[in-house]
Amino acid sequence: MDSVQMISHIEQSLNYSVYDVKWIPCTAKFVSLGSKPKGTGVVQIYQLNRGTLELVKETEREKSLKCCSFGASKLRTEHLAVGDFAGKLAVYDLERMDAPPVYEVAAHDGIINTLDATGGSTVNCGAPEIVTGGRDGAVKVWDPRQPNDPVANICPAGKDSRRDCWAVGFGDSHNAVERVVCSGYDNGDLKLIDLRNLKLRWETNVKNGICAVEFDRKDIRMNKLAVSTLEGGLFVYDMRTQHSQKGFASVREKTVGQSLGTNGVIGGAKSTVWTVKHLPQNRDIFVTGGGSGNVRIWLYHYPEKRVTTPSDGEEQGVAGTLEMLHATTLSTQPVHTFDWSPDRQGLAVCGSFDQTVRVLITTNLNLH
């Protein structure tokens, strides 16, 4: 069979609410973090061991933990950037979790909803940086080598006009000076910030709260951007050509948030699309995690021509199409966090609101 299949290989029940999961690069281990019922945070490290999961390390923190990334860490140092419910950003050395953080800053007023990091393991693609988005509406960029102050602080002037920032992502970091941040908000606002010039490059509104944004690759010239929302929204923008009036061309998938029936037919009410993650080994394949416990794998097809020149003479992008390669239901609760292994194609881990992490195996991805 040549079709893509995703199998739940191992399921691990937890005694806390899991909020984020990440593979540790160059290992068969992953990090799971979240919130215990008493309001403290927890970080666990699990290792794959002959078809089972072995808990290698567990550390408790004073405040609940919300999000994490290894993106600003060198491959062998295993420095994990973590955002918590009190607005603190900390970078921990996983080898010495009981020691003080290697970097710590009071980043936001209230919960850090989301963070992303880049520049750690890529060569000649800029500084190691972490971007955070908070309930206070601010988006801030941090350099762990620079204490206390962010290198960029992006937020509206008036507090009344600030919206919850739910999603952030780095992109366009193809050399030492270029870099952008994309941010998504609870009212559907999507903003693209040019960090080199510290200015708003583009903005639009997708009409529903944005749960996740991700460029297909962070360390190349902007190519594609995937955006997922409440009420089943999934958009893929072609980021190569920006029109002065129409912005970037996009394709929208309308069935992504609908549940999968027992007969395999997609239908029913549209649920939240919590997460979107591109396959590290193929940037045109990505996965979405839905509010009905479903996971879907998508393939993006480029159009014959990515650019057209209308009568006004200004180049305009052309969006491609989306093909669903596979759909499965893993849980009765939303699959809200997902991470592909950077080292083994098809190996993944996900977390859901039923307090379970699952190690997943996906076959035949190399055929697409």
C-alpha cells in the first residue's frame, strides 16, 4: 500500500494537563510540560526504549508551564526555552534542570500563550532569538545573550486596543540580517513584522481567533505560511510575492475542523484547529490537530505558475491547492500540541486534553 498511514505507537497517561511537547534534537527523547492540579508546572523527559516510554527525568516548577522550544539552542547543548503562566521566560539546561535557568526574564504581564525560537543550530542565519506572545497583547523578541530587555517589543500603544496574542512564528531567516515574525490574535488579526526594519510589513484578518502559525521553513527565504483558527479555519499563504493592495495569495481548506465519522466521512460542526506542523524532511507536507481529537496530514500542490501579472502591471502571487493524505481520530479530546521528530521521518509526538501523550508513526511519507 502506498497510502500514508498514521499509527498510535505508544500512549502515556499523565497526572497533569499537558500544554506542549517537543522532541530533543539528535535523540530518541522528548519533553512534555504543563500544569499540575495544584497550579505548579512540570517538565518531564521521556525516552523511547524498545516500544515503551521510559521517564528519564521530572522537574517541578513554581508556576504552570505553557509553551517551549529548542529553536535557539545549539544541537548538543539541549537548552529549552519555556514560557509560564506568570509571564516568565526561562531557558533551562536539560542536563541540569535543578540548577537555576541559564536565562530568565519577566517577559509579559500574565500568561505567555506562545513562543518560537530560531538561530540556534543554523549557520549564518542570524542571532539565536526567542519570540513570545502574551495575554497582555505584546509580542517580544529576546536574545538570550542580552539580559533584561527585549531586542524588539511589538504592541499597540493603547492598552484598550490590545488583543490576546495566541500564536507567533519566525520566518525569512535566510541570512544574517533578514528575519520576520508572524503573529496571530484572538480576533483573527494576522500581522507580519519585518525585524530588520522593525516595521509592519503586512496585516490581514481571517475572521476567527488564530491558534497556530508556522512557516514551512524558518531559515529560508519566505515560501509558505500555514495559519489555523477557531471554527475549522486553515489557510496556506504563498509568501513569495506580495501585492501592494491584495497582499499574499492564499488557499483555504474548509473541511479541516470537521469530525471524521465511523464510516470515514467528514462532516458535522467545525471545531478548532489547534496546531499546524510542517514535516522537517518535506516542507510541502504538514499536519493539523483538531478539536474533535482528529489529526490530518496535508500535501500542498504548487500551481503551474506562482506569479501572475494582471492588467495593472504589478506581480501577484497564485495560491496552490491542498490534498488530504490521511485523517485519523486519536482522542476524544482536542489534539492541541504536536511535534515531528527532526531526525526520524514519520516519527512524532502529540499531546491532548485527555492528559495523554502519544508517540506516533507515519508511513509512506517519502512517496509524496
